[in-house]
Amino acid sequence: MIKLTKMPYGGDYNPEQWPEEVWEEDMRLFRQAGIDMVSVNVFGWGRIQPEEDVYDFGWLDRVLDLLQANGIRACLGTGTAVYPSWLGRRHAELQRVDFQGRKRKYGGRANFCPNSPVFRRYASALTERVAERYKDHPALAIWHVSNEYNGYCYCDNCADAFRRWLKERYGSVERVNEAWSTSFWNHLYYDWEDIVTPTETTIFWGDSKASYSGMVLDYMRFQSDSLLECYRMERAILKRITPGVPVTTNFMGYWKELDYFKWAREIDVITWDSYPEPGHTPARTAMWHDLMRGLKGGQPFLLLEQAPDHAQWMDYNVPKRPGVMRLWSYQAMARGADSVMFFQLRQSRGGGEKLHGAVIPHAGHGGTRVFREVAALGGELECLGDTLVGGVTPARIGLLFDWEIWWALELCAGPTKDLKYIDQVLKVYTAFYDQSLQVDLLHPDMDFAGYDILAAPALYMVPDGLAEKLERFTAAGGTFITTFFSGLADAHDRIVTGGYPGPLRKLLGIWVEESDILLPGVKNRVVAPQPAPAHTSQADAAHTTPEAPLLQPGEAFDCTLMCDILHTEGAEVHAVYGGDYYAGTPAVTCNRFGEGEAWYVATDADPRFMAGWVRRAVRKHGIAPVLETPVDVEAARRVKDGIAFIIVLNHAAESRTVRLNEACTDLLSGRLLCGDEELEPYGVRLLVHAETGASRVR
């Protein structure tokens, strides 16, 4: 990790797009805005290596020297994000082939085949030269490898590499056939050479459904691994030459193509680029941040990019209202960010990002609203120093998130195109978020010790060993919850026979007979069950109301999308369906397992239902919210050196009032607060207990 005395503040700087006489003015404006770290040389390959045997570092030497002279550190790119045109002209084999089987020409980004020996050779050579030249430069703070890795390739290089990957994973073609269920439609492979890349013209039908989802699942694993190997290749060079300098590459939140949990093992510090779109809720952005923090088990991350104003690539690139950039910056800090950085620092004159917002706009001066807001935030971060840097974000609630489950669920041909993994995880996360409860996002391989509540919505595919981990967690007193369409498949996306939810059946105390799919606009109801008559047999006990019901008599909620129709095998029924041919059958169950509880929500219930379940679960475990807040107000806690800092964020365009039951100091204003505190639109408070507050700010 970088040694920090304050949060780095800055962003992406592309001086190669401007004449050198502009650079000095940029430095002046950077100082005025409080900028002290910039990302440079992200796309510098062609400028550094204009010909195969020619390297020109003069421009980058001058940039780094200028940064150092102005007290600015560099997040220094290796420059390998886009290869130069001459390389593509001489070696067409390094160009990607897309999902439709088309060979890409030179242009755009992420334009290389990750399994091209030519690309790897030239990228390694460039990385080594950059590292050797700047290994002792005083401006160097952290290495930035490539940029926003993304995209799959389906070329012959990848086909050969995929076959090698499969040989290492399975050992024989027979085991591949078994894993992929290729006896379906008589698609058996007899030789490794029979296996081709899964493109639109091979095993897909429709827009995304695969005849052999196990094959596509493996190809997604393989392509994620292939791009990771490109990163590891450069990282190994940088670590050999500069062992003490951290190495990273920037992630993109919910980026489906890459298994970021696997990548995180090779990353010294997680960095990511946050670009909420119009219509995204604050909870969705908060979950992004919590996921990035969770990739390395709760370690802080660096916010490497956000737009100071508007982006340029969305359908509707709405400017950030006054105060929103500051609000979203503090939201990132509240959830684990140890930096605030932007894309971009000076607005480009041409190219695809010329209308992307920037700290220095096309006007070329600091007399704009956006620049003033950036400078004001820079001043606040200077005053805060290292107050929050390195602070942890403690949580007793865990939420499972797994890229491979995401891939498998959405490759599945059925049951409904509207079933999306992120949507289901976000619905459960939002129920905790709305009650100011902190959540860690966890990979199934991680340790569940220290958590009281564990949620795993849409747990369609159950990795090996996970069911047993969940049983141990619950038996030890934990509360576990999962939702419909869970426990169906194994790690190869083969259905687990014997009845759903497969390996989770014992833990949940249920079995699912069938599922009803509700068309758009169609709803059912989740209602309180009727008390069972006194003569109820054990077989009918599924319809009895438990001692502590989740729903009160007469209480009901709408449900949509999908309804699992199930039978209990020891679980208590807390809600039943209100309509259709399965009216009166269980919709929500709880199975007492050891000292704990395992819950199953068999349908996509109204968010108010999940909110009620959360209140019940946290009350059982004595988990208190960070702060009681009104709607649109977020509260999060970071703890450093035993001192708790509460960040309160008003996401509304109107004022909101928060009640503070203890005297607190707002570190941003220096005011002593207690009782009712009115938050202005998009307002932020950084609170610490009054007795410790005065000593925390320089």
C-alpha cells in the first residue's frame, strides 16, 4: 500500500494530447485545486515507441519532472492499454476476433488478443523499459498496469490456449464431455481439436442462451484468466525491478466479464472507476464500493476515476448538480476509499471523450462551477489529512457475491429473461442499506467467522464445499437467508438431481417441486398463513404459524417474477402464497438448524417484506444501525485507531433532518452538533464523538 499522509486527490492526466506550453498552466491549476496525484502514461505506448526499434521517453521525462517539481505524485501507467498502429499493421494475428467471428481492425481500446504471443512479447518489452527508466524517479507512487481490462477474444490463438487450459483443468476429453453434458444433442467431443470457441455461430441461440452452458462458463473463466495472465506478466516485471512500489489496475465495479475476486489476489491495492448512471440508486453505488472493499477482505481501496461533472458515454449524460460530486466523493470515502480521483483533469479537444466532464474544461481556466467545487473539496481533504486513511468499515452482516454464479445464472436457458443476478443481490443489499446497516460483500471461499447474518440471494450454482460451510455457519448460531432459484446447479452448471434446492435442502428444510413464472405486470401475494387446526398432522405442520411470526395477521405483500412451489421438510412457514393454483402453499420458510436459522424466500417479494425481515434478523442479533436516518439519507461508519467516524450523506435535492442522540463534532465545519441536525440538499457531515473530534483535524 502507498504510504499516505492524506488522501490522494487528482485523476487522469493526458499531457500528450496538448502542446507543452499548456503543461505549466495545468500545474498552476492543479495546485489551486489541491491536486497531488495524477495518472499518466495510461495510453502512451505509441508516443513512447513510434517504431519497432525506436523509444522516445523525452516527453514523459519532462512530465514526471514537472509533476515532481510541483509536489504531485504519479500513478504511472505502463502504457500497454492500446498497442500502436504499426504493431497491428505488422502483426494482424494480435487483433481480436469478436463473438460474431469478425476480425477486428486496428482502432478503439482493449484491441488485443490476450493470448497473442506477439502482444505479450511487445507489452513485456515496453513494461520493462518503462520500469527501468522510472524505477528511481521520486514522483513514482504506484504502478498502473494497462487500463480497464475488458472484452473477450475468439480467435485461433484463444482456441489453442483454451484447449490447453481445458487439458490442465480436466485431463481428458471424456471428463470435458461429462462436465459439459455434451451427450445432449449428440455433441460429444472425441479429440481436443474438436473443441472450438463458443461464438454466436456455434453453440448459442437467441441473444445469450447457450446450448452447452458448462462450456461457455468455462470459456468465461478462461478469458478472465487469460486477461489476468497479461496483467500478471507485467506485474512480475514491475515487482522484479521495483519491489517496493505497489502495482494495480483499475476495475469497473459490476463488470461481468472478469472475476474480480480472483484478480484481487494479484492486486496490491484495489483501484476502481465509479460512474453511476442516471436512475441508479445511492444503494447501487454503495454496493459497488462495498464490493470493491470486499475483494481483499475489507481492505480500503483507491477511487481512481469518477466524473467531476458529466460522463460522455451514457445514453443521457446528465451534469452533476452542485454538491453531488462532493457528496459522491464522501460516499466513496465512507465505504472504504482512501483517495478521490477524477477522469479527466483537462478536457480533451477531440476523440470519443471530448465531451466528458473535466476539472479543467475547454474554457481552459478555473472560473467554472465544477472547478470551484473540485478546489473546495481539495481544501477539505487537505484539512482532513490522514483522518480516514486506512480506516476499516466493520460489519456483522455478510452478503455473498460470486462472478461464476452470476455467469451461470444468466447463461441458463430459462426460466425468465428478467431474472438478473445483480438485481437480486441489490434488492437484498438495499434492505440493509435503507436501515443504515453495514454489509461486507464476500466470496464463498472467504471466512464467515465474525458475521451474524449471511445472505446469498439467487444462489443458483453452489460451489463445492459451500453448502457445508453454510451449515456450519448456521449451526453455530448464524442467520442465513437465500431466495428463489437457489441450489439448482453444481460448479459445471449441471443440475443437482434429487430435488431442488440440491445441496441446500438439508439446511433449508424444504424441497421445491416446481416454479411458476409471472409475466411482466402479473403479481401474486405473500400473506400471513392461517393458524393450523388442533388436529394438524406432522405432514401438514408446514402450514402452521411459528411462535414468532414474520407477518402479522392480515399482513400481505405483492410478489412478482417467479414463485417456487415447495414442500417443507422440517422448516416453519412464515408466509404463504395468496393466489393461483398454489394458494396457501409456503412462500417464506425458516428452518431451525443447530443454534441458528436458515430462511428461504421463494419469490421476488415487495421490498417492504425484505425490510421487515431485516428488522427481525438484526433485532435477534442485537445489531444496531449506524444511525437512525430518514429516507434518502445514508449513514456509514469507518473506524481508525479505535475512533469511529460517522459519515452522513443526504442524497435528496431537499433538506432532511437527522437526530443525533450524542454530542458530535462535524469535522468538515468544526461545529458541535447534538439533537436535530438539518442536512442541506446533497449535504455531508463527518461526525466524531465530541470528546475526540478536536484532535482529529490538522
